[in-house]
Amino acid sequence: MMAKRSPLVIGAGPAGLTAALQLIKGGVTPQIVEASANVGGLARTPADGDWRVDAGGHRFFTQNEAVSDMWRALLPTDQWTVVPRRSAMLIAGQFVRYPLRGRDLLVQCGVRNGLRGLGSLMWARMSTGPRVSNDLTSFRDWGTYQFGRRWYETFFDGYVRKTWLTEPSEIASDWANQRIKPIDWRPRPDVSLDTTDVFRYPRRGPGQLWEAAADALKAAGAAPVLGAEVVKAQFDGKGWTVTLRDGRTVRGDAVFSSMPLQNLIQALDPAPPQHIRGIASRLRHRGLITVAVALRTRYDIPFNWVYTPGPEFGCGRIQNYGRWSAGLAPAGWNGTHLGFEYFVDGVSGLWDADDNEMIRHVSADLHAIGCGGSEIEHIMVTHSQYAYPVHDASRERSVQRIRDHLAANYPALYPMGRNGTHHYDNQDHAMLSAMHSVEKYFGADIDPWQANTNRRYHESGLING
Ligand SMILES: Cc1cc2nc3c(=O)[nH]c(=O)nc-3n(C[C@H](O)[C@H](O)[C@H](O)COP(=O)(O)OP(=O)(O)OC[C@H]3O[C@@H](n4cnc5c(N)ncnc54)[C@H](O)[C@@H]3O)c2cc1C
């Protein structure tokens, strides 16, 4: 009976590939359809000759053994590097280390500014009380409580505006406890000696891991079909038929979907009622354009990431790829390889800019960071339309209503992953929701939508081995 099962997996990103690997482990061979020409989804690594681009700067970090085991099983130890986490915010020409340290805040930006910031933090704590850090509230309220108004405005307000292209008061704070570390007040004279804040990284970028996953699937007879965009998913009471953009159809007993939740709702046949389609159509995303620039001159930037919240920068963050892995550039190359991140509305503005226009934006940002004088050796531009599922005030309730409707009306449909559940997840949680979906398919009493609901899960520490 098991041999007749033939589930369909939509998307060959981390969630889709994980679901497929788990299905094979359970004795079932899935069919995987992927809209783009690559595997890896947002964590792909596009290449041009020996140049490789990580569109987001993907730290491999998890507190989950099953995820960690899968990463280890897919890539041999010598294909991983261990990278010290070094990030900073570039504020008024100065690199301020992030996560923020009390000592830097009090001294680096001037003692007077430091004392003002401290006063502002004390005022925020006294006037608000501890309630706000736990309640679902706006990002602005959360940030003001965590950092005081002054430091919140200096470090976070501009970045969040750039990332989400909206007022921080319009953004929910439910993701922030996981993503943004509090101020570290421990008196450590030299944090560069801290060896615990490190992460793993595949030598040739995150896509190397997902290409290895696709190879493993191919060897098991389940190679992902690329260039296969699902436009319709039909349930006829017995099973599922998905229709691809080119008209081909694929049939299966279940659907594991990592396509954006609102697109899945549009694709369903029979169509959900108008009110569910309406809710789904209001789920929003932010897009991302990453411009990777290789400069002939070697600049010593001692950070992997530099956040650029100020208006003098068009980008919101800069990756320093040389500090991630030498394998992202040709062997022996000795210049500076940077990735500029531009957050965009996926349907307007910069989204339509051609490469020449993006190069003009990057040139301005190169001047702003002090690297304007160098000759450019190589440029790559990558677009990610569904980079960030927006967490606005209505997201939680909207997703719940969609989830309940799907559970009641579409048997054997498993939305999973970051965009599949419209939840601002990293790879590990996207993978976990895929693993839980497969467990449910095999009969476990588990709710895959709860894979990332621990607000206290913090992205620090590491990774076993
Ligand atoms: C800027 C940035 C930085 C990040 N940094 C980190 C980090 O440091 N660490 C970390 O762990 N994670 C990080 N992430 C998150 C990580 O990229 C995601 O959590 C992960 O890629 C989600 O996997 P997924 O499979 O759920 O979704 P995706 O990666 O979005 O994959 C979904 C796949 O489905 C395909 N698809 C969509 N629609 C269809 C359709 N209709 N038919 C067929 N296929 C379809 C897409 O083409 C895509 O390949 C970052 C993300 C961004 C944007």
C-alpha cells in the first residue's frame, strides 16, 4: 500500500528538499516541481564562472538536532567552514559592533551620547514595565522598550524602515525576540576572543548544501524538475492534480507546498470562498535585490555583515563575502567581494531597475562606505521576489484563518516553509516545518504550523560539530 503513495512537493528550496528527503527516508518517492532554474530557493547560490553570490548571507545555525544531522549528512566535514560572527552597524561613519555592547554604547559614540542613551533606556523601562517584551506589539514599541528611544532610533528604526518599507509602528514585533539580540552589558574587554559566537557555512555558499540535497534525491530517483511552475492545484476527492505553467499535469496523493501561501490559495481548485481569498491576497512580501561587487583593491572590513540604516545609504546591509568563505571567489583572488542588499516592493520602484541602474546605486553606496576609488572586477545582480513575508498586525490572525480553512477542506495538503506558512523563518525552521509535515503525512499527531512559535528561541550559540 505504501508503494502506491506518490506525494507532490512544490518548491525545491530548503523546505521542499527536506520534505522530499524525509519522504524517501519513509519509503515513499515524491515528485518535486520547482518554478525556477535553481534549487535552494532563497538559499541558492547563483554562480558566474568561479564567482558565487549568497543573496542573503546565510548563517547555518540551529538548536535542533534533526536539522543539524541532516546538514551534516548532506555535506562532508571538509566542505564546511566555521565562521566567527562579526557584524556591525555603520553609524555616522563609525562601525558599532552588533549585537550591541553596553561598553561600546557608553564610550564609542561619545560619553555624553552614551549617558543620554542610557537615560533614555531607563526611562523606557520605568515608564513601560516588562509587559511589552512578551506581548504581541508593534516593532517600534518593542524596540523602544528593549533599547530606549534614543538607541532604538539610532540603530533599528532606519533598518526596519528600509527592510519592510513601512512605518515600524505598522510592523508586529513577534519575530524580533528571536532575531534581535539585547544589549550585552557584560564587561568583556576583548570580545574578539569570544569563540562561541560562530556559525557554519558551506565553502561554496548555502546553495552547495541544497545542490547536494538535490543530488541525493536524484540518486534516489526523485530529481527535482526545474522550470516547473505550479499554477493550479486541484483536489478531486481522491487525490491531487497540479498543473504547471506549460500545461503539463502531475498527479499525487498529497501536496507539500512551499510556494507563497497567497499564491497557493489562488491556485486551489475548488477555489476557497471569497473571504479566504481576500485575506490571502492581503498577505504581503518584501523583495530583495542583491548586488555582488568584486573590487580589485583589498579593504580591511573586519565584519561579515555591515548594517547601513542611515539615509546616506540606498542599501540596508552589506555582506563582506571574503569573511564568509574564500570559496565564493576564484581561487587566490585577493580583492574585496561585497554584496549590497536593496529591499524592495516586489512590484514597483527599484524592482524593475536594470543592471546598469543597480550599478549606479552600488557606486553611490561604495562611496558612502569609503570604497569608491577601486576598480570593479566583477558584478552580479540577483533578484528574490518573495524574500520577506511581512509580519504586520493582521498576519497572525489571517494565517490562522487560512490554516483552519485548508485543514477543514483540503485533505493531504501541507503548506510548509517560510513563504508556505507566511512566517519569517530561517532555514532551520523552514526545514522543521517540512519534517513535521512529513511526520503528519505518515500519521503522527503533530501540528507543522507550530514549528517556530517559541518566541524565546534565540539565534545564537551553535550547532553541534
Ligand atoms: C536576506 C536573507 C537573509 C537570510 N539569512 C538567513 C540566515 O542567515 N540563516 C538562515 O538559516 N536562513 C536565512 N534566510 C532564510 C532562508 O533563506 C529561508 O528560511 C529558506 O530559504 C526558506 O526555505 P523555503 O523552502 O521555505 O522557501 P524558499 O527558499 O523561498 O523556497 C521556495 C521554493 O519554491 C519555489 N516556488 C515558489 N512558487 C512556486 C510555484 N508556483 N511552483 C513551483 N515552485 C515554486 C521557489 O522558486 C523556491 O525555490 C535568509 C533569507 C533572506 C531573504
